Amino acid sequence: MNKLTQGLARTWQKNFQQWDRNGDFAIDTSELFQNISDSNIKGKDAAALAVLYREAQNQARRAGSEESLPIDSAQIENILSQADERHLDSAYAHYFSKIQNTSDRPYSQGLAPSCGFVSAAYALERRQPGALQSMVKEANGALEVTFPGAKHTISLNALTPTEQALHTESLGSLEKAWGIHESGQEIGAIAKARANQPERPIKALTGNESVTRTLPNNLLYAHLNRVLSAKKPSAPTLKLPPIQPIIKEIQNALQNEAVVVTGTWKGPLPTRGLQSAHAYTVLTCDDESIQLRNPHGLGEPGDDGENDGVFRLSHKEYADNFMSVTMEQRPS
């Protein structure tokens, strides 16, 4: 175990009893959220707590659970012995840099399940620099967030150090407010900042409605034809429509500087480097290809030497991998 991982292990061991708030020798989901919301947990302790939350999420994902499973001292030992030290070290160092404000990955999605929200927010900030910050106001030592498309102002505490580590860089307060908007609760808001339907964050962030189009996809139409044939063997085969009409809609929306967010299919994708069931910002679209951005700020098909999450796909590649596109209906 290298020095950084050893330091992480010591920090977990030092704080375990305190983080186990009910004294049952395990840290459950509720306790994780309470600790994340505790502004007294700072510095390397906060970075270590962020890594623990990350590993708890990974553990839940592997178990097929939506909630983090309780973590006891034996499971911490398993994490330290089984996890790739490079991944632990990288996460620990990155979270600490975010807490120290020395990280430089603005608008890169953190651990909130907020890809649709981050993708929409990034598009809005490109169109109108400063628009996101203008939604956040300080009031009596706390924050007030006003989404243009929401009915009520959301009051919340400033980000704790652990929340700063876990939330999207340059977007943390807004993302936390979005979690509160969706759940009505501040503690645990990071897990509730979902944006499975891009229409909702687009409406909140811009005040405008949007329209969603399903992309013509070979896999989709093959599935539909199987279903139709099973029900009625003599049913005519559905033909895959051209993607050009949707491409034209996307081009018109971008020309009007609308927020445009697109999402991949769930499951294995034909193009390596894309994340399934994930939202991306549409940046540009010409008659040959479409340019997209991964809200993580990294991870993309191919290798252009940048690894900034920005990449291009041909129209066919786009239709083969992506399920839908949502376009803000911005007044001309």
C-alpha cells in the first residue's frame, strides 16, 4: 500500500467511530448523508469521506442496489485490499484539490446523478456567460437559488467541504439546489439531483419548454419489427426513417442558440468510449457530423489528444448510439 493510500486508510480508521453516528459499528446511507452535510468535516477528512461515499456507491452499483449499503470496518479493509490503489489515490487527490479550490475542471460532473442537469447548464453558460451564477444569491449566511423556470426560491446552506468535493465543479450550489428542488430535502440532495428527463432541468434553468425527438435507430426498429411480427406475422415491416429531418431540427435549434441535450441508449453501445444511459450537450451540428460534450469533462470516443469530453460523431454513429435529443423551444 503506497503512502497516499495509507494516509486514506488512517483517515478512515481515525474517523470511523465519529462517522458511525448511531454506534452500530456500520455507516449506513443516512449516516453518510449526515456526514456529507456536516461543515465541521474539513480538509483531508472531507476528501476521505468523499472517497468513502464514492466506494459505497460503487458497492451498491455492483449489488444492484439504488442505495448505498452499510459499510463496516471489514468492508473498509476489503475496499483497501481489492480496489485499484491508483483509482483510490486519484479520487482522494482530486477531491482534496476541489476542497482546496486548486482543481481546474469546471463544469465537470461529480458524483451526483445529474448528467442531464449539467449538460443543460453547460449549454446555457456557453450561450450566456454568468447566467448560472446570477441564479445564486447570499442571504443571511446561507444561499438562495432562483431557477427561472421554478415556482419558488430554494434556500440552502453553503456547500460543506465534502459537498464541494462531490458536486460538479463550478456548479455545486446550483446542483445541490436542483437536488432539493427534486426531493424537498437538503440532506442527501446529492443523490436526488437526477435529471433523467432533460425537459425538467431545461425548463428550470431557462424558463422555456422543450421538445424531445426519438432518433431512428436500427436496434430500435429491429425490436419493434420483432414485436409486431410476434403479434401479427403478416404485419408490414417498419422501415428505418432518415435522420436528416431531426438533424435539421437540431441545426435550427442551435442556430437559435437553444439548449440542446441528447442521451444514449441503456445497455451496450456500438461505439466504444460512450457511456450508456448518459446525457451529453450538443455543441454544433453540420451536414456531416455532430459535436457533443460529455458532462464529466473527459471520456470520449477516439483519441484527439485532448480528453476534454468533446468529440464528433457521424450522423449514422449518432443515430446508432443515441436514443433521443431534447431541444429548448427558445423564442426567436
